[in-house]
Amino acid sequence: MSGLCAKCVDGCTGGCETWLASFRGREVLYPGPFGDITAGAVKDYPVDYSHLNILGYARGAEGLPEGVEPGPDTAIFTNVDTTTEYGWDIKVKMKVPIFTGALGSTEIARKNWDHIAVGAAISGITVVCGENVAGVDPDLELDSNGKVKKSPELDRRIEIYKRYHDGEYGEILIQMNVEDTRLGVAEYVINKHGIETIELKWGQGAKSIGGEIKVRSLERALELKRRGYIVLPDPELPEVQRAFKEGEIKEFERHSRLGFVSKESFLKEVERLRKLGFKRITLKTGAYSAVELAMALRYGAEAKVDLITVDGAPGGTGMSPWPMMNEWGIPTFYLEALTYQFAEKLSRRGIRVPDIAIAGGFSTEDGVLKAIAMGSPYVKAVCMGRALMIPAMVGKNIGEWLKSGNLPKTVSKYGTTVEEIFVTYEELRSRFGEEEVKKLPLGAIGVYTFVQKFKTGLQQLMAGARKFRLSALSRKDLIALTKDAAEISGIPYVMESYRDEAERILEE
């Protein structure tokens, strides 16, 4: 439990966190190397989604198109409809029920944006442009009122997605925190780019504090402090500047501020954004207490927000502190159980609950199915952070390995050309044409290929449960493998699920 070796030897040359913190201090709090890593918590929670299983049946077929008679020739897994939609009045459709986590101001998000955003666009899913993108833009220009006049980085991110977006499935939504609001990001993106959806951010599953990045130059640290960010250590202090120049301090941290939520301020901000012209307002909230969850659902219902993303611990990150990732917040399984209970209570009162997405540690189609079924009928999708970044990075790296001639054997066993390596390449060439497919970032092809695998796996699982569209999934399609999981989730324990119906058959 202590995290320390049972025998701590005087003279040890290193390894443990306490050893490293003894001379590198606060640097040890964060995953590294910054800009090249995504990180996730390592804590093993008592109950998670592996404690649920998906039920299969030997009869029936729900969700087939109207007029189609269920039978062996129609109830084929390739006929499963994996599309979903979210929104209060003006819906956004997605081809599969997943979308990206917020890709904000971290360096790893910036340098992989093209791959992820284009991949999302051609896959028909939503991409979230995260907080602080304009605020850390080196080429940011502010007007006389301190508002965004020009942000080339934000422009680049929006334009690359729009270039490949088909206009029918998915969207790009822009996330906004305290600093973004002060800088007028909402006004900028709607006036210049006609963005339809803005997301208010209360927090995320990886941490309860504001976002952070690392900065490795004194000039950059001073610039970000002038823009209103918290920068540590304070780059304006003479002793800090001296320590940096002498090499004692090698980097600075840029932190965002904590938000403060009240019903009045939340409703007022939603109304302000609607008056600016946004068609949809979404909310991202983190693994806070049950009170904040209740606030998000109740205030979100009153404001008629289009989607609430509930992000549980242990969320993945580009730079959240290790202790917070591992030890802070309500784990996703528990948080979704509370979300369902609260949504049911509001629904029984005749209050319409906004569409919900669940986030926090998902990477495979079985986990997504469980989350949607467990939260039925309120949960429409799952937000996946690291699981959608990985295909983008893999595809990008394959391209770099091909150029350098250093293709690893783990890849070269499938081929030595792009066409041979990516199993979906011919499909994309047929869709985009010979010349345009060559312009696709290889990371985007990686995302698309991952999404196609995800779709097929989801179709197979759903067909086994005899559900041929997502809205047909329900909590009855799950069983709890432990009594703890059953008690927390309300999903029937495996030995009790459908037991009465089974007993009646035995007694006939």
C-alpha cells in the first residue's frame, strides 16, 4: 500500500517515485516525456465493466427494419445498425456510437490532430477540439479588448476536419473552459467558422483541477502568464529566471483555473451561447461527487443541453498528475450506475433527460455495448480518448517507418507497402479515388481501420443478443457476475437473471 520497497537500502541508485522526487520534486507528479505520451491510471478498482457479461439468446430478433421478418436469412450480424444520434432538437448522427476525447492544448494532441480529426471525419464520428487551444497558440492575436482576433492553430484544426467531413455524420465541437470564455473563443469560432456546437467543461475523469501543459522556454512561460494562465514556478520571479538560465529549472507548468458552477450562472451561459447562434450546447463533467452529477443532469435538463458527457475515473490524459489519475473521483462503473439512477428519477418526474455519453477507460466494442445497455435508454454513445489516439499514432508512425526504411517486423510481416499493411486501403481508394487517398494522413487511415474493426465486433455482439439496432439494447441484455456488481449497477446477478421464466418452463 505504501508504494515503497519492503527493504529500502541506503545507497540505492534509483527507481521508485520517492527516490526520484527527492531531487526532481514536482516533475515526478506528471507523466513523461511530455508531448510523446498518453497516460492512464493503473489502479484496479473493486468493480468494473469486466464484472458484467452480455447475454445471448437463441430466439427473436429486435430492431430489424420495419416489414422485415426475423429469420436465419435476415438476422445476420452484418445487418445490425450501429448508428446513433444525440441532440435535444437538432440531432447529430454517428455511424458508430463512439467519439474522440477532448484533444486540447497538450503537445501530443497538437501534433496528432490531423490524423485523428481526418480519421474521425471519414469514419463518421464526432471529434472534440479541447480546451485552451487558442490560449496556447504561439501565433494568437488579441484585439483591444483582450479577445481572440486570430488563432491560426484553432483555424487549422477546424479547417482540416471540415475538409473531409461529409456533412451527414459526426461533427467537430469546440470545448471551452474559464480561460477560453474570457478570451472569447465561442464568439471567434462561430463568427469565423460557423461552428454549430460548443461544449462547456466542468471537468474530466482524470483530474478535478484545470488542464495543464509543460513549457520549456522562459519566453513562452512569460507569454502564457501574460495571457492570464497560472504558470508555475512563477516565471516573473528573478530567482526563477536565474534558476532556469542556470539549468536548475528545466520546464514550467501552465495550469487552467478551477471553474465555479451555480445553476444561475450555468443557465445564463447556455442562454448566452444560444444567442450567439450555436445550434447545440453540450456539457462535459468529470468524476465529481454525486451532487455535481445531479447538478449536471438537472441543470442540463432545464437548459435543454444536447449532450452530457459523464467522464469517470480513471480517465486517460496527456498530462494529468499521477496521484489524481489513480486516487481521485468516482470510477466510471459506479458513476454510470448513479447516472442511470438519477436519470430514472428525473424521468419519473416527467423531466426529459438530455442525451448522455459515458467516458473513462473504454477501448473495445464490448465495453461500449455494456455502457450503452447499462445506461439505456439515456446513454447514446461512449467518449473514447486514448483508444482513438492510438490508431492515429500507429498509422502516423507506420508512415514514418516506411519513409526511413526501418519498418518493424511486427508491421512488415503484413507487407512493406501502405496498400499491403492497411487492410482498409482499397476500400478508401475506391471511396476517395487514386489521388485523394494518397493525401489522407496514414494516422487517419489507422483510425478508420480501427473504427471498422469496432463496428464489426459490435455488430457480432449485438446480433448474439438479438438486437439489430442500438436503441433495442437494454439492461436486460446484461448480467452481473458478482453480487457486488449487481448491487451497484442494479443489473441482475447471473444466477437470478431470467430465473422465474426459466423455472416456469421447467414446470410445464
